[in-house]
Amino acid sequence: MALALNEDEQMLRETAESYFADKAPVKMLRRLRDMRDDTGFDAGLWRDMGGMGFAGVLVPEVYGGVAMGYQAAGLIAEQMGRNLTAAPFFSTSVLAATALNAGGSDEQKVKHLSKIAAADTVVAFALDEGAKHDPDRIETRAEVSGNGFKLKGVKSMVVDGHVADSLIVTAATNNGLTLFMVDAKVKGVDIERTIMMDSHNAARITLDDVEVDSDDVIGTVDQGMDVLLPVLNAGRAILSAELLGAGSEAFRITVDYIRERRQFGRIIGEFQALQHRASHLYSEMEVARSAVLAALTALDAGDGDVELYCAMTKAKLGQVARLTGLEGIQMHGGVGMTDEYDIGLYLKRIRVLQELFGDGNYHADKVARTKGY
């Protein structure tokens, strides 16, 4: 497996780096937080991401996308992580696009993928139901009703669910799992916004006998894992890429700080103990970068071990990014805990990203079981 970017991906990385640093820096997140904005992201930025082609990076060209693949999506997510950018890219351009590509009908693709590519919609993926990620325990039910179904259950931590135009809901059916495309405004859908500690947003969604018809099924009834598994793999790899971006920037901020901060008449970066800790972080971040490249490459190549690659990567990035954030706070000293410095914002974002789609313990266990331990 060649862990290298091609020429188009290198150009995309440079474009995304300058774009998010200019259009969506950390100060934008601070502004949205302090304004107590109802959406939690800049709608103008999201539309602009459509114009840049970022929103349609996984959408086939026939539906208006650019179809550059998961490596490209990861490069965008990494730069969003570096800048703590708030936008429905993960929920809509990654999870929803992957689900529709994997199992959407022609009608569903025409209706939704073109809007995703243009950043003209927000689609949220309603999967988890408890305090922890566990896709094997879905209690939301879809009962047959006439020519369709009625959905009943509660979903938690639905990223961007508070502003979603549509929901993709996982529900248990008679002989398996089924995914449904649901209009977020229909009767029976109750949405409660969840403001998270990282100033991004999610929602708790209650489904009370929500009526859907057979045309709303994504994929095949009872065979939802055929669609859900690609979504899980993609989600874990892209979250890992965002963790890489957030962790890398937290490391850069910390190194810049210890190069300037003076104590006892010396720049603190001259102390060997801090040099050793910074060197350790650098080495870990480089290993983590290779893991992200491997997972994204496996996704694009359709590698048979893609699930293992994605689980391994999410476990590694959760561990390394968390260490980078915590070490950053420690090396900043007391001021690292204040709102004046950005390092605390990065640690908060990292802690949330750790939990989404499974934390390090969940994925380490998954890798161990896969390997027979």
C-alpha cells in the first residue's frame, strides 16, 4: 500500500489549507459560540464549501460532485480539524453521501446527492442511542404499517441533527436492520439540540410513530448492515483525519509557546524534559498520520481489511490526539486552562471526536477480537 498523495490530492491539500485558515479560522468558532448562534455553524461558509467542490468530494460527477474519494475527504477534514471549523461536512458530505452511494435508489440519489454536492442541504445520520457508541444495539423499531413503516425510538448524539433537513435513521426490522431516509420536519419527529463542550452541535431525536413508505428505505429491508458498514468505516476514517488535524495544530501551538515562554531566565523549550515530551509527541503524530493515510487508502481501494484499518486508525488517533491536547495544556501551564489561549479549545474538540463512532477502547477491543485475542 503506497502511503502517498497523488498530484491532485496534493493540490487539494494546499487549497484546503489556505481556504480554511482564511475563511474558517478558530476565531470564527469563538464568534459563533459567543453569539450563541442557533445553528452552530456559518451557513454562508457551508454554501461556499459547495462552490469550492468540498461538499461534493464523495458525490459522483453525474450528480454534480467531484468524486475525488475518501483520501480527498480526509484532507478536507484534516484542515477543518486544524481550524476547529464548524460545518456539516462530516454528517452530510461523508456519512449521508456514503450511505446513498452504497444503497440509495436512483430516485434518492437524484434528489439528495445533487443537493449535498451544492451544500444546499444538511443530512444527519441517526445511529447511536446510548451514552456510548454501539451499532450492534439498536432499539429503535420500524414496524410494518400499510405500504410502509412506522418508526419509534430515541437517537442520541446525532451530529448536526438540530439543523437537518433530512435524517438517515437506523432501525430494527423483523429480521435485521434497515436504514430509512426521513424528512426531519414530518409529524412525530422531535428534535432537542445538544450543545457540546467543544461548541459544535448535535441533537437528541425522538421518533414517535413516524410514518415512512417503502421508497424511503436505503438499500434493502433487513439488510441494512450492507449500507451501515461502509458508513461506519468512512466515518471512523474521516473522524481520524479530523483528529489528526486538531492534534497536529495543538502540537504546533504548544511548540510555538515553549519556544517563546521564558521562566527562570530561560526559554522553557530549552529544558530537556520538555524537549523529550515534544519529541515523543512528534513521533506519535507521524505514526498517526501514516495510520490515517492507510485507512483512507484502504477505503478508496476497497481493501478487504478496510474495517480493521479504520478501527485501528480510530483507536490510534483517539489516543495520540488526546495525549497531544493534554500535553499541550500541561506545557502551557496554568494559562492553558484559560479561554484566552486556543489550546483548551483543541482539547475539547479532540475529546468529542474521540467519542464519536467509538472511542479508543471500543476500537482497540475490535482490533483484538478481529485478530483472535
